[in-house]
Amino acid sequence: MESPVDIDPSLLLKIIDSSYDGIFITSHEGVILYCNEAYSRISGLNAASIRGQKIEDLVAGTEIPDACSPDVIRTQRPITKMIDYYQGVSALVTSVPVFDSAGSLVWVFSNVRDITELVTLQEQLKSTSDLNAEYQRQLRQIQDQEQNILLANSPMMVNILRLADRVAGVSSPVLIQGEAGVGKDLLARYIHDRIDTPAARPFIHINCSAIPEELLEAELFGYEPGAFSGASEQGKAGLFELAGNGTLFLDEIGEMPLSLQVKLLDVLQTNQVHRVGGTKSIRVNPRIIAATNKQLETLIRENRFRQDLYYRLSVIPIYIPPLRERKEDLVSLISYFLNRKNRKFGMKRRIDSQVIEILSEYPWPGNVRELKNVIERMVVTADGNTIDESCIPVQILQMAGKTHFIATPDYFSTYDLKTILAEVEREVIKKSLAVFGSLRKAAFHLGVDLSTLVRKKKKYNL
């Protein structure tokens, strides 16, 4: 077995002193015995001036902010701390006890590693992470705003948004009426968002037609523990309570059962709710916005809606006209939905002007909601980047007046058979070219030679 290598103590000190890490040694009483140049650089202390002093005195005299050695002397166990020295250097300090053969503490050896760059990098990463989180929050906010956008070019919609802006800052109930799909929920959200709305003022949406009558009361007003079979043992706060000082949007209010209309009216008059199975009154103060596609006046005559509740809800009535009555908004909506779907699917679709003309002739019974879905369908199903007439759903072509016609003299205002046949042939070829996209495909489906189709295309100037 080889004998251990003898190392000259002076050489050992030179090796320690050349270390990039700070080396710091104290006695078992905390007296500073040695520190290398790296420790002086990190701590900002002069090695000669502190040698022989007690480490605790340096900490007490605020020459250094902290040290591990006193804790090691007290516990006789290794200690690691991160210390920010007054020179602006951050260091990871590890101090370990050194014992003699009898097990008595002799020295405390400390290794001091400069981690300033690592700390700076960590702070930069945290800053980057925080910044990224903020960007994500702003992006979600922008996306939410995009989801709730209301475009207004027609005078009717411009006036509606002006009214919404005026009423946004007051707490008066608003009743929004209009056909299904016109954007009643978007207008409700628009009114809510017009004012500064922190998290403490939420927007709570409930569809009165989507919840069974026996559960709707509990959802609106809450319930006490054990109020009914299947109820939570802790009870549950209702939406009136959860809305706080925010907005409670009662969608499809015309579908609310008469028995609940009475209770709703009482809450609106007293600003108090009683949970199901409870006796205590709970103060509530949400802003109420209701919406319906029903004719409430008709429901009142049929004894299906309370007249007093109607007057209570319709302090500020707003009627959104159907899309067919505000065609000025159509092109803007088409452009908006097209851009959104292109971004969503990573596409670059554009709409042919003839398609816009056809869409403008369609009455849109499903209103804006139907338009949104049709644009998405055309974006997804288009063969190329141009959305042409072949992409339009058949029912829209038919309802827009693009239905198949019967070639009669009345239609063409002539009895000349040659003229009628030529016009029919021209329209069939034109439609085939639009649907199939190429001469070869169109010729195949028309059952003619390609050369024949080329000749007729030229003849009819198509």
C-alpha cells in the first residue's frame, strides 16, 4: 500500500488561497484564524484586519450581515445559508465542524461561493416568467374582449351601444329583448364591462330555461344544509349572493316558472334573499340584466309572465333588431368572423365578392350566431384560399333567391326556344365551373368532352 503524499503546508495555503471560492476558518470559539483572498473579495473585508477577531463581533458590528460559524459552534452540525453581503455580492455559505480524534470541536471550516450571477439570472428568469404571465393575462383579456365584441355600423346598433354606454354606470335593471342569436348576451356583457370591473364584481350568467324548475330556485337563492334530498351538507350560496356588487344576467327570463317569478320579484323589491330551507334574510345587491327572445307582453296576456315583474325588470328596455333589419352590419361581421377563423385555424381565406352579395340577400333567421357558424363552415371546407359560391350552404343559396329555376317563356320573357336553351346552357356551365373549380372536372360532370367545354366557355364569355 502506498504511503500518503506529504504536502508542504505553505504549498497547501497557496492552493487554498488561489481558490475561486472563499475559504474561511474559525476556532472552536469563533475566533477568525484564516481567510483567503476570495473571501475578502466576496465579503468586502480585509483579511489582515479581521484575523483574530470573533465572527460574532463582525455580525454584531454590522460589518457582515450574517455568518454560519456561530450556528455550527452552537449545534456542532453543518450549516448552509445564502448571505447577501454589503458589497452587493450574494454567496452560498456552507460551514462544517472539524473535530479532533477525541471528538472535540477544533475548527469551523467555511466555503463561501459567489452566486451573484446565478441570483441575477434567477431574478431575470422570474421577471421573465412574471412578464410572460402578464402577457398571457393580457392576451386572455384581449381574447375575451374579442369574444364579446359588438360591431355597429347601422344607425340602430350605434344608438343601442350609445344607450348601453349611458346606462352602464347606474344600477337600474335592464331588459334586453330580441330574436335568438342577435347577441343579447354580448350586449349584457358589454354593459357590465363598460365600468371598471375588478374581480370583486363578477359577471354571472344563468340560463333560466336550461335548469329544471326544482333546481332553479336553489341555484338563484341558495340553500341551507339538508334543505332537500341530495343537498350538500355545507349548504350553498345562491347566484344572487355570489354576484355580490357585480352583474347577475338572467338569460331567457321568459322561461322562468310563475312560482319563481313571485320570489324573484320579492328579491328585486327588498334586495334580500332567503335560502331554500332557511329563515335568515341575506342582503344582496347585484345589478340585474335580463334577456329574452319571447314577447313578454304576449306572455303577460296569457298569464304566463307577471306584469309587475315585467315592469320591475324593464326599467331600461333595449331591443336588438334582427340581422336582416340591419344589413349595414353584415359586411363588418363577415370580415370580423373571417379574420377570427383564419387566426384560429392558421389559414388565409378570402371571400369572393359574389359570395358577399349572396350572403347579403339571405334573411339570416339565426341572426349573428348563424352567420358566425356559416363563416366557420366555409373557411374550413373551402378547397383553396378563396371562398367562392361553391362553399355556400345549399339552404342559403335557396333562401337567397339562388334556387333552381324552371326554364319557361315567362322567366325569359321570350318563346324563342334557341334563346332559352342557350341561356340555360350558359348558366349550367357557369355553375359547374364555380362548383368543380377546373375545366376537366366540370366537363366530366357535365358529360361532355373537354374541348367541347372549352369552346362553349369561350362562346359564352365565361
